[in-house]
Amino acid sequence: TSSSSTTSTTSWEDLARMAVSAVTDEAQEEEEGLASAKPTVSVKSFLRDVSDETKLLRNFRMMSSMSEMSYYVNELTVDDVRKRYGLDLYATSKDYKLSISDKEFDEVAMFDSGDGMTVPFQFGQERMRDMQQEMEKHLDLEEMVAESLERQQELERSLAGEEEEEEE
């Protein structure tokens, strides 16, 4: 087993080296002016070394693992959560859905009691309509369609002219 753990450690180290190398290469290309003429965003400015911050890494690992557990909510038990994360599971979203009836369900009240991570359906629909109207104010869709049709007709005439020249 020690050789397999060494192999997996080595492969993770290789992956880390490759990632650092890619970021370093990108930074060197930018410095040398070899990057394309288009402005690019370097990922390097968003990265920092956190290898010494074990508490932060442990928290991210736990959050990632908990997110993955949401796919198995039907099989999730109180004991699983306690053993794995040291937390008490009070209810899952499935338990909650089963606990309320359709008559009791009020989407707006649900949103008001939550953390604001979503909006009630009717408000979302209103917001989408407002955004669409705002976009249409700034875009003259009829003009855009007319220009597109005109370009298409010009292209068809051009192609027809080329075909006539080839036939002669």
C-alpha cells in the first residue's frame, strides 16, 4: 500500500507542477509580448499559495464533500453526517418538502424566511420581462433584421454573379 500512496502522491505533485508551469509560462509570454493582440486576463492574479493554510484547505475540502453529498440525499443519515463532518443533521430538503403540504406552501413567504439565495418564480418572471424590455429599448431589432436580410441578399447576388462567371 505504501507504493500506491507514493504513486498517487507523485501524480498529484506532477499535476501541481504542471499547473504552476502553465501559469508561469503564461506570465512569461505576457511579459515577452508573445500574447495575442487581444487583451487577456491572467489567472495568475487570482491565485495565491494556500498550502500552509491547513484550516482553510480543510474547510474547502469539507464544503466540497458536503456539496457532493447532496446527490445522495435519499441515502443520507444523521449518523453519516455526524461521523463524517461532526455536525448534527436536523432535516434534508427532501424531509422539508414532505413536511409541507401544497395548501400551506406560499412561495413569497418561503423566500422571505430564507437566505435570499433565490427569488420567487413570479418575481423572477417580472424581472426577466423588465430586462427584456430594457434590452429592446437599446436594440432596434427591426433595423437589425432588415440589415441582416439586406446582407443576405447581397451575398446571394454575389454568389449568383460568381456562378455566372464560372459558366462563361
